[in-house]
Amino acid sequence: MEPINENQIVIYDEEGKEYLMNILFTYENPDRNAQYVFVYDDNNPEEVIVMKYNDEHELFEVTDEEELKEAEEVLDAYNEDPTIQEFKDN
């Protein structure tokens, strides 16, 4: 994960192609000792991708079903938060 600024990072696919992604938010699960970042592309803002990262800011695909389910629940809670909805509407 290469931070461009506090709101954007560059990620790479398997072939080394880079993508500028916007950071929606980050989430930490202390029970798992894991950190997650939720990102999206300006061209497809409805498709949010969750990735795990470590202290060296290396990104990893989340493949564990339990982690994916938790990430979906966190994203749903984020999207349903009235404070966030108010911010999005402005």
C-alpha cells in the first residue's frame, strides 16, 4: 500500500498494473490483530473493495469467509450510519 495522501493509495494487481484508489475508511479488529482498508475507484464508486494490511502497509487480499462476512457487516454499518449519510448528502 503506497499512500499518496490521506485519502488515496496505489494498489497493484497480479500483473503489476497500478490503480489509484480512494480510501473510504479503515477498520481494525483487535481480536484478530488485523487492520483493513476499504477502497473504491472513482470510475466505480459503488464497488468497495476490502483489503487487509500490516504494519509495513503491505496489502493482502481478504479471502477468509469469516473475515469477508465481518467486513460486509462493518461496511453495512458504515453505510447506515446517519452521521455518514448526512455527510454524503452534503
